[in-house]
Amino acid sequence: MDRRIIRIELFEFDVSCCYHHARGKLENCRYGLLKLTDEGGETGWGECLMSVGEKHFDLVNWARFLYRFQKSTLTQAFDTVRLYRVLWGNVKADLVEMALYDLKARSQRKPFVDVLGSFSGLGSFGSFRSARHSGRSENGSFHLETAAARSVGGGPCPDTESPFSSRVRQTAGFGHTVADRVFPVSGLFQAGRELHPGCCGSLLDDLRNACMLRQEGMALAMHKDYLIGPACCLWEHTAAVLGADWLEEGGNPEPARLASLQASERIAGTGFQLDQPVLFEKSRAYFVVI
């Protein structure tokens, strides 16, 4: 059933500075967190940087485009994003698109990347199997924690050391080690690569890139960087799904996250959730379309 969107909320969060790998240190950052609610009570979340370096910012004026989605069905909303992307710009279009994919994924009880993959021809990334051995398995999967099989800059990595250990390393999983994960890949296993959000365009482009690299057998390390809300949870959850290392500094200039990823093996959508009172308490401004 294609439910209608009955409530559109945009919360503004101000951060003094953040780190963007492609743009460097950004100051006076205004984040927008979009929350869509459908007539079944399901929610979808999006995140973007609305403004950087501006002394004055008018949230109401910035958010007027959201009236276009009033009472829209999910299908109509996706069509509206495609129709107005050039007029609105990628920031606004990507913000809504993320929230729509999240809403769709939650309504189907699927991980975000599974729904995104169905639209992008990437297939499903939500299934795992356990392995008690290292190296390539019979079905072509590769055991991710076989560090000796990786190389960075042409040199081999010791068995006991991750090629990404120069920064704070966290296993991207939920009570499981990376060694418990097997991910189907094609071809030979390749050298590791570090991924930063925002370097391929939108975060959805970054997700597609990460999935394609993982399918090619690339060992990945994914950085949190400037993400704070649903995009942060989505990026971290994707790292878990792909069996990638998760790298989070936990200090300046990397801003603190608004919420932790839900501790569940089967996460629907982005995995982000924040109660309404907390949203109002932490946000600086609020815009709503009902």
C-alpha cells in the first residue's frame, strides 16, 4: 500500500565546526534533520548540511520547498524529487530522497541499503553467514579479518594489525567480531580503501560506491567525519552490513552524534531514532508541514 505522508518536520541543529574530508574544516554549520511521518505512523529520516559559514540563516524560507510533499504518497514524493532536483539543488533533493528511502525501508522492515540496492541494481546486502575459517570460502566469499591477504601501498599487512589501525578503530558490528562476517564478493580480494562521506556527491552515492567496492572484494574502512544524525547511523549500519571497519574520532573537529545506532541485528531503514522531546530540546529551530 502506498501510504500518504501526513506530517513533515525539519529540525535545525547548529554545530560550531565539523570535518569534511573533501572540503576540510567547516565552521558555523547548520544541519537539517528531516522527519517524514506517513498515515500508518511510520517515520523516515534525512540529514543534510543546510548552511556553512553564514551568520544569518532563515529556516522557514529554506524549507518552503517541503510544501510540495504535503499529502503525497511515497511514489508521488519520489517523482517530485526527480522533477524538481535541478530547481531545488542536490542538497534539498538528497535530503528528501534519504528520508523517502528510509520511510520505504522501515515500512518493508528492510535495511536501507537493501531498498537502495533494489533501485540501483545492486541486489541485497542484508544477509550474513557465519564462518569458522579464514580466506576464501567455496562460494566465493572472503573472510574479512584475514589481514595478511590485504595490502596497502603494495606492502603486506601483518596478521595482527589492521591496515586502518593508525586511527581509532571500532568493529562495525553489534556484539560480533568482523571475523564472524562473510560477505559475497567476486574476483580476487584487493587492497583496503578508506571511505569518507560526501566524497562521491550525496551520501546515497557514497553508499552505492561502498557497495560496489565491496562486491569487487575491496576491504573497506568507513569514517564518520561530519555526520551527526540519521546519515551517521545509516553510514555506520552500512559499514556493519558490508563488514567494513568503522572509524570514529570522537572529538573535535568531528561533531558528536545525536543518537547511537540501534542495537539490533535486523535494523530497518537508517537505524536512527530520537524521541520528539529530545529533538525539541537539542534543536535550534523547527519547521512543520501538516
